[in-house]
Amino acid sequence: MSLQTPRVLPAHLHAFHPSSATGPRATHTVRLLGTVTALRGDTATITCGNNGDVTLLLKPDSHLQMGKLIEVVGKVVDLEGGQGLGVRVLGTMDWGNPADCDYKAYEYVVEATHRVKGIFYDSNE
Amino acid sequence: MDGGYGYQNNSYGGGGGGGGGGFMPGETNSPSGGKGESNQTLRPVTVKQALDATQPYPEANYQIDSADASTICFVGQVRNISSQSTNVTYKIDDGTGEIEVKQWNDPSSADSMDTDEAKEGDDGGSGKPKIELNGYAKVYGKLKSFGNKRYVGAQVVRPLTNINELHVHLLEAAAVHLFFTRGPPGPKTEAGSGGAVGKGGEMSMGGGDYAAGNNKALPAMSPVARRVFNLLKNEPQSNEGLHMQLIAAKLNLPATEVSRAGDELLTAGLVFSTVDEMTWAILEY
């Protein structure tokens, strides 16, 4: 089976952590959608609607721009210094102006992909 | 059995069917009619669904959720583009899986590339040049397989730039999946509210029928099973119930689909088989 990257919200990251208590998953790679709100060299922060922030560990060739809506594909990892969970970026997609996106629709998509799991992701639990 | 045919003759009187011929219309007309209908549908799916689609027999249309889905559309990121002399092959990944998409070069559109109109701007040409690596694209096409490899023969591959369209597509795919596996949402709510009203009217339509006869506790089922159940409920019949072929003819459905719907109803304990395995009656208690 090819790589699956579930679409999630920040609150779901813990379930995809490698040491997650919910059992081994096929993937620790997830998709997130958020607005770039801070850029600090090799890390960045995205804000996911009203669902909180996520710290990204960037690739050297990541080119993010402040204030843009981006979709991130990345691995869930521990942040240095026990600051919780972050995402190591594998790839990003720039969707432009956050105002053009109905974030509520994305929240529904995340909900639908978990409720009607059969057509989106293999279940390994 | 004889009782069943008697009714068949009666109902066919208007339509001009003959006694023994009852089998033939069901066998010959329904499958072709069904095909024509389903080939027209364009179904929104996820890549995983496309990969999981099954063929009832080799060379048949692919089925998703037991419904024909030859023409599908999906949205995903373009992970690879390889241009060959006869076709362009894309690898599309929507987060649920990855599938190959082949778009055959159309000689007529290739010609038009050389015209002045096409030269005026990128927009004048086909949508193909604008598809970017790692950008999103929407694909319309038919499921195919070559050897053991599944791919999509694309009619259209176009770039997708509005993220809302991506989200709507995923929600649509989920909604259509639920429609085929659990039936339409409408009748269910009607059954709740229309129950009291439907009680008097025997000949009410659609979901009202369950509300009338069976209270609200009708389990989720496929639309075909619903129709078979409705027919069994409303059709005058002897205590032997109705034969599968007769149901197929009345509903104008292929016998295989009716048979499958029957299995579903049998499993759910809503009907029982009478004189033979293919004759069913409503299980009332």
C-alpha cells in the first residue's frame, strides 16, 4: 500500500506520535493546513484556524512566506527541550491567501475522514 | 411459483408482455438498460477507493461499493509527470493512496497547438502545460488496468488552485460512499416524522412505506435492497412471496443486483425464502 497521509488538526497529532498509546500505525506522516504566523530560520509556526498552533521543523529548501496558507506533509516528532509535539516538514504546498479558504470545510473534511475511514485510510488498529 | 407467474401476467397485461416470456425481458433488457444508465455517471472518489475498486468479472466495469463506477473523478497532488510520445503519465497522490493517470495525446488537440490561437498564450493551449509537479490536479477518467497494474485513463487532467474545491471533493466522495452503502439520507428522516401520517395510506411513496408498516427500525441498506423491500411490501402476492426474476422485471434491474439485494435483506432478517431460495416474502411478526 502506498503512503497514506491523514489530514489532521493539531489536537490529533498525539495519535500519530511514534510512541502513541493507540498502537502502531502504518504512518506517522500527516497533513496539516495552517497559516504561517512565525518564521525562525529552521523552524516556523502555523496557526490552524481556531485549533491552535503547530511548530514546524523546516527542510533547508523549504520556502515559506509569512501570512500564507500552507498545507504541510510531515512526520510527527518531539520538539527539543520537551516543548511538546512538532512536525518535521517533508513537503509544503502554498495555497495563497488564507481568506480564500473556508477553514470550517477543512475541519469537516478531517471529521469525515475519521468517521468514514474506510474510503480514506487503511485501518491498522 | 405458479402464483407468482399469475401476478406477473396481470401486471404485464398493460405492458404487453406474455406469460412465458416473463423471463426474457428481465434477462435481456435489464442488464443493457442498467449499463447505459451507469456508464453516464461521474463518481467522485478518493484514490484509495479507486485502488480498492473491484471487477465482478474480467473486463467488466469497475465497482465501488457494489455500484458501477467506470467514470470517476478525483483530486490529488501530482507527484510525477512523465511525458511520452503517445501519452503523459502522472502520479497522483491525495493522501489516501497513489495512482497512475495516463492521458493519451489527442492528435486533434496536438494539431491545434500549432495554430495561431494556441500560440497567443498558454491559456490558448490545452490544460496540460499548466499542471505543475507537486501542485494539485483534478482528474476525470475511467479506471483501467494493464496487467496487474491499475491506472486511470484520463479524459481531463486540470490544475486545481482553490483549496475549497479539494475539501468539497473529499466531502462529496464521503457523501456518495454513504449513499451507496447506507442508502439515501432523505427517507430516513421522513420515516421519523412521517410515520404517523403514513400509517393510513397504503400506497404512499418511498421512505413513507417503512414508516407505515415497519415503524422506524429499518436498518441501513443499499438503495436496491430498499426498492426490493418496498416492492415486496406493496405488491399483491400469495403467501409464497415473489420470485427474484419477477422482482427484477418489475424494478427493471439486472437479476444479479436483485439477487444481491435479496441476500442483504435475508441477512438482515427482513425477508425469508419460501418455495425456493429465490422466492422471498416479507418477514412480518
